[in-house]
Amino acid sequence: MSLSFATISALSTATAHAADLGPTAVRRTIELLVHQTYPDLVFGNIVCPDGISKGRGVKFTCTVQLPGTFLVVDAVQTDAKGGVSVTSPQAVIAKAPLEQFVATNASLPAVVDCGPAPWHAVRPGQTLVCTANLADGTARNVELTVQDTAGTVTITGVS
């Protein structure tokens, strides 16, 4: 069984608003692109390196603060005017559909808890553990493995 979510690599190119590739313009561009991909995602600070040289093909990495975790964003300039496209080596997975996925695949009706964070930012190959409290009064830990940056997860263990 698997479940897929949106991926930041689907983001389109956006152009920085400032004449130079200053940190404020870069952060605004990253913010816009993350909002376009994940409209319901609440995030905080965006940290990008200072002194990014303006030029087509220049690459840099920014970090987006999510509740309880961070999203890594790899950026590349698409032109000499400050256009930037972004991808992420991580999948961004919402807690609620993840819990529903586990509950749907449980052998008995279950209430599932995948932790306090409303979103998970994880790399392919990493695991998440959710707790399924089954209708018979037992609880099971359900291990989910993230398959790709699109957020496809599979149930890989139950204990």
C-alpha cells in the first residue's frame, strides 16, 4: 500500500523582485514558491546564504522552518536577472492524510497518531512511526517508509 503527496519540485520558476540577488529577494521568492506548492503549510523563517552571486546556473540552499522540523530547499538561478527555481530533497507530508492512510489500512478500526507536528519533511528512505490504537484495545506502532520526494509512503512494519 502506498500514498503520495505533492512535491516542491513541481514549483515553477519565479523572478526575484529586487535588482540584485539580495537575501530578502531570495527569501521572498522561496516563500512565494513554497506557498504555491503547499497552500496550507504554515512556516516560519527562511534562511538563505548571504552574498549569492547573480548569474544563470548559480546554486544555493535555503532552509524553511516548519513546526517541529525544517525543509531544505535547493535553488538554482535560471537567468542573469535573478529568476530562481527550487526543488527539495525532502517530501513534505501532511499529518492528517498520513493518519488516515494508516487507519484505512488497519485490520480493525483505529485511531492513529503520527506525532504532534502537522507536517513532516523527510528524505526518501527515511521512516516515520505512527501509533494505531485499535478498536480491540491494543496499540500498534506502524512504520512507514518514504519512497520518493513526491511523498509516496509504504507501510513497512507493524509492531
